[in-house]
Amino acid sequence: MTTERAIWDALEKVKDPEIPAVSVVEMGMIKEVDVRGGRARVVILPTFTGCPAIAVIEQDVREAVGSVTGVEGAEVEMSYDPPWTADRITPKGRRELKAFGLAPPTGNGPVLVTSIGLPKTALCPFCGSSDTRNENPFGPTPCRALYYCSSCRNPFEQFKDV
Amino acid sequence: MSDILAAILIALADDELIIGHRHSEWTGFAPHMEEDVAFSSIAQDEIGHASAYYSLASTMVGQTPDQLAFGREPGEYHNAVLCERPNGDWAYTLARHWLYDNADALRLEALERSSRPELALLAAKIRREERWHSLHAELWVKRVAEGSVEGRGKLLHALAEAFAEVRGLFEPFDNEERAIAQGWLTVPSPVLGARFVETTTAALDDLGLPVEIEPGAITTELIASSSGDLIATDEESASITPAGGGLGGRYGRHSDDFKALWAAMTATYKIEPEATW
């Protein structure tokens, strides 16, 4: 296995502390991994600028990469190029969000800034119903909106399109 | 030259930090729980944006983002006066939120075309997040505008009051013409201000809110009486032209409201400025 492959595997174990079910790789937050002569460089795309989890993620990524055999030094960078968009979440990541009880974002492609907003329908992650209503475009973290499912009568959260 | 850009970044950050601080004052106190959550999230976003702007500036001025955010004297903050005003009532909170986020959207659109790639990229990212703030503000302004006569009257007054100081957001930055010449800024602040008046007038018209906007003066066609009924302008008119018109913030001239905010905001930092968290 190449060192680069081993780093990607190690990153699969780094989770967003606020969404411990999904790795930073599945969240589409890893822009690139680069290894040159034992020096590893990882570029992270933050989901939200003000996300307090970012500092923790940066630290966790540095430790995970640093512990990979063959890596002598790890450099972690933050980038807004391109801006992280919800379509970067992988199909596996979407399934994991749903299993965690968080409705995944709906965007399938890079969303235009002017079309960012609440989806017309958010599917309940518990029962799959589309008979849901938005209660609040903001939730317990800046990346989540609050919904209520009229079918199974559960409140749930949706990862916002951004 | 990088000092000029750093000063502009710090002024942008100051607007976001101070409005974010005001929004955070609703945490635990908003009129209902959903809004407690919403304003807390919006505050977290704004303070995060401030942190990102301070981080860009920090390498240019050799100070940490925390030193920039909390280690300056009141006269060294360059936020617009509008951002520092107390939340007042719910109507003023919504009116300012709506006006500020409309103004910020126009500013970010212009910053996205900056010749400084790090600023252009950051602005593009922030703009996507700010969309949610605008949607939140629009939802509430529309809800109140179409609601009870009393609420509508309060909103009209609050809009007139906030609008009277909105020019401070479009007060030119220090050395703005040099930043424009370099392409760091792409639209002069007064031009953005004119665009803002145009789009806001159209939006108010769509909402059926009769707030007339004139340069330097704000008048409302309808005002609320003490019973909450609307009174037409031919009977009585409200004309609000406060001295200063919200100007001066970009040059470090602030209201007394700012001094109280600054004292609270920097209290923890001052106990142990070198502390790491």
C-alpha cells in the first residue's frame, strides 16, 4: 500500500466531532493529500467558516496523518478553494448521515449561491416520509435546519445546502 | 501597502464581530425558543466570519486574531455605528438584521471579484453562508409586515430608525481609493450604498412597507399611534434624521453604546490576554 493510500485510510477514521457517524473523507472535506519524501500535506475544506469543530478536526487530521507509517511530518492546510458545498458529501456519507438521524442535503451538484435555501421537501430520516415541515432554518449547529415529521411525529434535523 | 488591505479586512471583521456580539445577546432571551436557536447560530456564523477576516489580516500586521478582536482600544475599532446599537425590541432587531444582511450580501458579491485571491475565495464562502441569514431576515420581515397592525407599525418605526444609520455601512474605508486602484476592492463604498438604497427600496415596495428613503433623511408615510393603529402621513409624519446619520464608525468614532459593548466583550480576554483555550 502506498503511503498516500494509507493516509486516506487513516482519514476515514477522523470524524466530525459534532457528527461522529461520518468521516471527513465522506463529508468531502479532504481536498487533497500529497506525499513527498515522507512529508505529507493535507488540504481541508471547512464546511462552515465559523464551525467550532474545525480546530478539533485539524488537530485530529494532523495526528491521524502523523501516525501513518512512512510519514515523518504532516502539514495541514485550510482552503476555501473551492468553497465546500453540500454536494461534496459522498453517497456513503449521505447514507451514514441518514442512519445517524440527520437528513442529508439534497443538492446533487454545486449549488448556485442564489439558489441556496430550504429544500421543497426534506425526507424524514426515521420513516422516509415527505410529509415534513421546516420549523427553523437554523438548528443546534450552523450547518443544520430543524424539521418536524407529520407522519412519525418526530422532530429531525437536516444538513443544510450551502 | 499591505497595511491598507489589513485595515480594510479589520474593518470588515469588526462589522461582523460587533453585529455577531449583538445577535449573541439573544441567546437565552429571544421571544421564542426557535429564535433563540436561530440568533445564536447567526451570531456564531458572524463571529466565525470575523475570525476568518482577522486571520487574513493577522499575518499582515503580526498580531493574532484574538489580539485583533479583543486587544484594541474602542477608538481602534472600525465597525459601522449601526452594528453596535443595542438590540432594542424585536422589531429593531429584525429591521437591523434585514438591512445589515442585505448590505452585506452586496458587499460580498463585490468582494468575490477582488484581485486578492484569498479575499475573493473567503468572500465566496461567506456569501454562501450569509444566504441563510438573508433568508431568515426576509422570512421575519415578511411575517411581521403581513401580520398585525401593531407589529407592522413597530416594524415601520424600527426600519426608519435603523435606516437612518445605514449609511455608516457604506462609509469609505481608509485609503479606499488605493484599494480600488489595486483591485482589492472592486466597487467604491458609496456606489454599493446607492445599489443598496435601490434594492432595499424595491424590496420594501414589494413588502408593501411605506418607508421612504431619501439621502440623509428617512420618513415614514405611515406611523403607528400608541394604540397600534396606522396613521397616514397627511395627518402626522415621522421624520428621523439623527445627528451623524450613523457615520464615523469607519474612523473609530463610536457611540456610548459601543463603549458598554466593548467593556463586556473584552472583559474575559483582559483577565489573561496570553491564555490559550
